[in-house]
Amino acid sequence: MFVPIGYFPYFDGVTQSHSLLFEVKFEEQARETFNLCFEYSYKGNPSGIANTQATTWVHVVPLTKERICCYEFNVERLRRILKGFPTYKAGDNKQSDIKLLPLQKAEEIKSDKFFITIDWEKYKPYWD
């Protein structure tokens, strides 16, 4: 697997065979809001779910310090469903257009859901 590092606007990672492009988003606030947030535009330009070339979207929600929950979605299906949800202004100076997907709805439309337990202390040297 190869994951681009730095600014790469169209997807976050690709398998070695190039058969799967994926986008990964980390959503810490979902624990409190019970929503997944999807950006559609930033400063009037398509971004996030509207701009990705990925076929798979993975939304990562931390549950505890050691455990995360990952919701996997088919991008085209997710786009169709999100069209029916209202758009909100958010982010720095309200320059982003977003849609909120309730976790209950995410459970209904997900392609997959999996949990990962991580020992963050093990990876700390990489961030220090």
C-alpha cells in the first residue's frame, strides 16, 4: 500500500495494484455530535467528498485513547445520499460548505465497519 504524504487533493492513499483509491478522515467530534462531517467546498472550490477521486471513503472515529471505529463507504453511494442533507457553513471564517451525516444513518449505509486498537505510545517517537 502507498499513502501520499503532504498535499494531495484527490485521494489519501492507493493500493500497490492501483485497484483501490481511498480517502481517510479523522472525526474526533463525532463522539460528541453523533454526526460525521463531510466537506463539499472550501472558499467556493470543490473539496472533500465533492472533489475526491477515491472510490472508498473511511471515516475514523476515536472511541477511547486506544480504540478507534472506522466507517467505510462507497464514495458514489455516499455522494448520492448526502445530496438529500442540508448544507452548512463551517470552519475558518465559515469558508467551508459541509454536510452532516448522523451516525445512525452512517450505520445504515456503510459498506463496512471495523475497530482498531492502537498503542499510541508505541508510535509516539514518530511524532516527537
